[in-house]
Amino acid sequence: MPAATIAVDGGRRGHPGGEETAVAGRFEIRVSGRLSDRARAAFPGLAVEEVPAETVLTGWSQDDDDVHGVLDRIQSLGLELVSLRQTQDPDEG
């Protein structure tokens, strides 16, 4: 099953427009560039991987608030969001 793309502007305060999208499960967020140690520390509990020109944050969410909290931190740090998508658990096949 392919990964589902999640609208970043899910109709929440601070993320205007779009439709509300349920985000429970495993997710992947890509931001432009490399994260400093300070920026990495802002994402405890998330796996942080550097790939060419981007940093990938991967983690689990219980609900929309978890993901929106990460998006709020990305915004407060002035990071450029590249993509957000819900992904399948690697143990599921």
C-alpha cells in the first residue's frame, strides 16, 4: 500500500485553509537543509536522518495534535517544510 500524502495546511489555527486530515500512525516530515544540534533537540522521540539537501524526521502520532505540534516547532525554528506524509509501519508488509 503506498504512503498517503497528508495536507500540511490541515485547517488548524496556525495552519489556515485545507481540510482536516486524521494523522494517526507513522509519519515522515522533510525539511530543507541540515538541522543544528539545537534544532535536533527540539524533536525528542523522532528519528532524524540527513539525506541530500534535506533532513527527514520520522515518528509516530496518536492524533492530529501530535503532528501539528511538530509542525509548530518546525515553524517556530524557522525551518522550511518540504513535505509531510503518513507512511506504513516497516514491520507491516
